[in-house]
Amino acid sequence: MPVMGATPLSGLFLNTGHGTLGWTMACGAGRVVADVILGQTPEIALDGFGSERFR
């Protein structure tokens, strides 16, 4: 399952874990993470995709 979004470290954002669907999901995932980086609300909720689920 992908990990996308901000991390506890300032300026570090993740967009990884797409596996064999990496190229398929690249444009959409990149757009979502770009929205997060720019402080905008992404078109989809990132609940459950953050790195916090591994703590």
C-alpha cells in the first residue's frame, strides 16, 4: 500500500510504495503530493496513506 504525504520531518514528503503500479499511479499520486507540499487540499483524502500508520 502506498505511503504518501507529509512526514514529521519538516520539508520531507513521501510518495512511495506503489509497487508494480508505480508508473500507472505516478501522475495522480504526484499531483496529490504536490497539493500537500503547496499547502492545498488534495482532491482525495490521504487518510490511511501516511507514514504514521507504521508507528
